[in-house]
Amino acid sequence: MKVLVIGSGAREHALVWKCVQSDLVERVYCAPGNGGTGGMARNIPIGAADVVRIVDFAKRERLGLVVLGPEAAVDAGVGDALRSAGFNVFGPNRGAGRIESSKSFAKDLMVRAAIPTADFAVFTDPTRARAWARERDGQVAVKADGLARGKGVVVCASVDEASAAIDSMLVESRFGRSGSTIVLEEKLTGPELSVLGITDGKDVVALAPARDFKRAHDGDRGPNTGGMGAYSPPMGVGGALLDEVLEKVLRPAVRELADSGDEFQGVLYAGLMLTPSGIRTLEFNARFGDPEAQVVLPRLESDFVVLALAAAKGTLASLPEPAWSARPAVGVVVASANYPDDALVKTGFQIRGLAEMPRGVQIFHAGTRFEPGHGLVTDGGRVVTSVALGDTVAEAREKALAGARQVRFQGAFYRSDIALEAI
């Protein structure tokens, strides 16, 4: 069959890489793709949210499966349009995708489904929001309600920080309409955990857990980003905890969506915090996490396309449990100078070193493009993810860091402490 992966990040490169390994697949397309996906799939110059052209392409090529990569495709209704046209889609419709595109929708769903989460309140008025934060001594997380490319959360440690974050969204419109409503949450403490579950709207199959690192710089310093690296499996996360996440978080969420008429088919990502009081759900995403996908998919030994098709067709219960490599994976993101401040990120710098990777390193491209006469150049904030598996976390980490060091372009930086906690 022919498969289309929609998107242009490292997550989509990892999905393309996994799809081309399937015995079911004769050709893989990526729309719009990047400088890495073009080496193993055919890049199609169609934007991830261009519903009409995506459906036309699917009809013309008689696609057997379409995989929705980014949240923009879900929010644009690409899944709705493709399903209406009779295609198998791995990724939710827009209604179910509100579990990511609206944090207030997600929090209300958590309350209805009795999913453990932080105390919260929703605001459009900055004065009332500041008062709520002040009552909690500024120990809050301020979240833009809408999509903000992973950057719409500010974790505050003082009243001044909370007030500044509230004003940046509700007064200064930093995130435009996405920040015209905000969610304030009590600040939680503990290690974070990402658990992704593939679902056909009824059954849920948990994938290998991962832990990502959001802050831009070593020691969890600097601003929140879309993610600067990840590893799988995280230290101290065993089968009992995964079962608890399935029973208390993922299955109740899928059930509640279905009961309200929004059946979710695709991958549901639960962002969790392991607090002293137990699991708390920070957020849901309606697609694979990035960079979590880059460390989870290389550990998956089962055919991903078989799983995705079963989710799209509602036959997940008929499949055996996915098989996983026992070897851990570590991914290190190499980013452009000034990331995550998009206004200050400069692109177009030639990338060197990609042909000289150490053995066992897989490079997943994100912000790259091919420029005639110059080769691969930078084209975004997060440029590539260097990924490696190893017999131990230490071995995988050293390989991934060796790959990151080899990626050279003006202003390149990466975190050197990804997965260090597990050594």
C-alpha cells in the first residue's frame, strides 16, 4: 500500500523511517517533509493543514493509510475530511483533537472522567487571574488555552513571575487567539513522564514510556521549548506504573471522548507528573510527542503500520501486544541559536557533519531543507535529533551525544545532560 505521513518535523521523519520498514508498504510520501524525509520518502509540497489538497492527493494516489503528524493537521480537520472521503486515518478528528487544542476542554474532560490532575481555573480576565495566582503565592503554571507549538506554558515561582506570564498572554497577546483564554494550575513537583497509547476509540495499547526535557539549557534552566531531548524507558518506571496510567488516565480519557461523540483514533499522549501524592496529568496531546517519538519508535520491534491500520479500522483488539527492544534509546536535539524565541532564530546556515555520523547513530531531521548549490541548510529552531540505542542508558547517551557533537552549523547548541539522571 501507499502511505502518507503529514508533517515536517523530526517526529515525522521517525514515522517515515518506521513506515518504510513495513512489509505492507510499497511507497511512502511525506507532506511537506524536510531535508531528511526526502532521502527515504517522496516529499510532497503540500502544507500539513491544507485539507483540500491533501484529500485530492489521497484520491489521486489511492492511499492505503494517512498518518497525521502535527497538531496543526488535527486542528485543521484533515482527519475529518479524509475519513469522509473513505480513507484509513491514523490520527483523530478535530473534535477529539480538542483534548490538545484546548487546555480548558482537556481539564474539563479530566474532571468528568475522574482523571487525576492539578487544581485549576480558567480565565479571560487578567485581574481575576492575577488574584488567583496571588492566593497561591505565585506557585502556579500559566497555560495558553490554544495551540502554541509547545511553548505556551510558563511555570512560575513567584507572584511577579505569575503576573508577568498572565499579562503576556491576556494583555500583550503573546500567543494571539491561542492565549486569549488561559488555564492556571497549581504548581506540582516531581519527575515528568510521557506515556503514549495507540487507540481505535475503544481499546488502548500503551507504548514504551519516555521522559522528555523541556527547558532549553542544561540543569533544566532557560525557557520552555518543544523539547530538547528524551530517553526511553525512564528510570524507575515499571509495568505497574504503566498499568496505572492505562487504567487511571488513558482509558478513561478515550472512554469519555467516545461517550461525548468524539471517538479518538490514533495516538493519545499523556504528559504526567509523578508527585508525592501520586500520578497527576499535566496535559494530553492528540499525536506523537516530539522528541518522544524519536526514542519510542526505534525501540518498537512490531510493524508500526499494522498497529496504525488496526487503530484506523477499529480492530486493535485483534492484535498481539507490541514487541519492544530491551535496549534503551536516547535522543538529543540540536537547535538553532536563540531557540525557542522564533523571532530571533536565523535560518539558512549550511549543516555539516551529517555524513560522518558515528556507527549506531540515527539522525532525524526537523528544521532542515535542501538548497541547490548549498546542500542541507537550517530551516527552523529544532534542527535535528541525534538518536542511539545502547545496551545501557549510558552507552545510548554517549552515542547520541557523539552524534550531536558531529552536527555543525552556525549557532548550533544542545543539552549535554539528557538522560544523565539514569546514569
